[in-house]
Amino acid sequence: PKREAETMVAQPQSDSETTAPKTLVNINTADSAALVAIDGIGPKSASEIIKYRKLLGGYHSVEQLSELKCITESNFEKILVKISCDSFVISKIDVNFASPKELERHPYVSAQTLRRIIKQRQLKGGWSRIEEMTEQNILSEEEAKRLAPYLRFRPKAAE
């Protein structure tokens, strides 16, 4: 009788273990081996995910994987339940002080946007919030939404 009780106690634990979600793979820290271990990601896709992560400065959302040509819609749905994203590891660009080259490297900064940022920054000296950039027509609402997680607004040094 005592063994049955132990078995009954142990049984719900093993059920909860099998239904417990598996550890999600963080797309901002995973290496190619961890990515390839996910059903739906092959070596080429893993390489593209890492390359794009470097260009972006890190993913702020798992949905950004859908921007990659190598990720099909059906694979994206399969992958989505197995990944997570820690947006605290994003490297930010200081929009008031970054070189044109640094800004240009970011995939969300078009050539036209880069020209507007550089020109207005030279005239105005910089911004304290992203809303100022939309108000001055430097960024569209959509560009601002996409770029916001990647920009830092450090004020000019006090003179």
C-alpha cells in the first residue's frame, strides 16, 4: 500500500513534466548549433538568423524572424513556439552621436532616412526622444516604431 501511494504521488509529477513547456531558445544568445536543434531551422537559416541579429544589434521581437527570406510562413509558425527573445541584450545606436557609417549599417535605416538624420542633426544638434524625429518628418511613424528599440537619445554635452 505504501508503494502505491508513492506511485500515485510520483505519477502527477511525471505528467506535469511531460506537459511542461520545454526551454525556449533565446534568439539573441543562441549559437548556430542551438538554432539548428529547432525543428524548422537548418544550417543556412541559422546562419542567416545570426547574421541578421548582428546587423540589427539583436532582436527585440521574435516576429522579426519573419523578415528573413529564408524563413517561410509555415516554418515561422513552427519555430515561433520554440523561441524567445530577450530584448535587454540589444545594442543601441546613439542617434545624436553615431557616425553615418554606424547608422547606415542598420537594416531599418534607408539611405533617404540616413540623409535626413545627418542633415537635421547638423542643423538641430540632435533629439531627446523619437517622437521629435517623427514630428520633424525625419522618420515616418512606421520607421520610428521599427527603429525605436535600437536608438538611444543621449543629450548634447552641456556647454
